[in-house]
Amino acid sequence: MANVRLLGLAVHAFCVYLNFDDTEAYQTQLALVEAVTNIIRHAYDGQPDSEVEVTVTLYPQCLSLQVVDTGRPLLALNPKVLEFDPSDHSHLPEGGMGLLIMQQVMDRVAYRRVGPSNILTMEKDFPTRRPTP
Amino acid sequence: MQIEDKVIKGILVVTPLEKRLDATAATDFKGKMVDWINLGHRRIILDLSLVDFVDSSGLGAIVSCLKTLGEGGDLVISGIRDAVLSLFQLTRMNRVFQIFPSSEAAIKGLSG
């Protein structure tokens, strides 16, 4: 799990290089960290030698993060709706927020199963105001 | 995870000294917070001014601390960076936690 930090920091560095602002860089890193943490916990049941491959691709209009694993398939990409009463502390959610966060902060999220591989693709558009490097 | 703690006007102010509150740090963070709660602290300010990355595991640990405190307790956030605040907004946890610009402002808010 400690290597997830390294992945997060690497993607954050890409974002800074691409002139993402602080919040965009944080949220892009967050989406990747949530994706990889979910895979380790759920697709691989927390096994220590879980293999996850991340490919970062820079397109003219967007940054693409592709995450590939060979663990258990994802059942659905649709996250549970996060509904709770903010004043009822005893029933606040402590987990199950990862997919929702990924879909909220990235412009496109897609999942497909190819043979033994789960392939998750997340894309973040560059704002038009910003010249790409 | 290293966390600085001090008591001001009967309020416990805890400041994580590391930059990341993520899945790796969450269990340790929660353990230390629960220890303080079990010592009898009921009003706690979590100063996130040095933290530049929180993920849903870190957020879940903060929520868990609030639950451990129970109805008579108060856990508020101070010094949170705009980027990290966006996680609270995305998950609507900004409606659960009182958020103050600084620990000084939080002390005033909780003392009033």
C-alpha cells in the first residue's frame, strides 16, 4: 500500500508540470489513489504482492490514466449514492466513497474487462484557458 | 504518523505533522485520536494546516473519530487547504464538520 503514495506523487508531478491548479492536481492524484487503493483492497483482497499497472498518457486535450490489474472484476462502475443526515453522526459513512470521488473529479471514467485484466481508464480534460506545454 | 497535541482552554488541538492522511496513515491516526478520546477529551480541533493530501480512507478515519466522540463531543477542522477542502465538499462532509480558517478561530468558536 505504501507504493500507492509513490504513484500518487508521480501523477501529482505530472499535473504540476501541466499547470493544473492546486485543486485539480490534488483531485487527479486523489482519483488515482482511490482507484489503486480499491483494487488492492477489493480486487486483490489486500494481498501484499498485488500487481497494478498505471499508464499515464498525455493527449492534446486531456491527461489519461489507465489502471490495469488482474484481480477480481469490478461488479459495477455505478457508485452508491452518498446519502446521509449530516446531524446524525452515528450513521455517517466511513467508506464506499472511492468510486464516487473518481467519477466526480475526472471528466470520463470507463471500465472494461479484457481476458483476465480489469482496465480502468480515467481522463481529465485540460481547461481551454490553459495552453498545453 | 506524528501528531502534535496541546490543550488550550480545555480544548485539545491536534496537528498532524505529516503531509499525507491516506490509507497508509489512517489506522495509526485513528488509534492516536481514539486514545485521546478515551482519556476524556471531548472538544477536539483537528488542525490540517500541514496536510496536503487526504484520501477517502483518511476522511473515513476522521469521521470514525467523530462517531467515537459520540453526541456530547465536538470535533472541528481548522487550517484546511482549499484542495483538501474540496474532498469534504465532494462527499458533503463539509456539512458534518465545522470548519475554521485557523486553530485560533476554532478555539474562539468552541469557547463562545
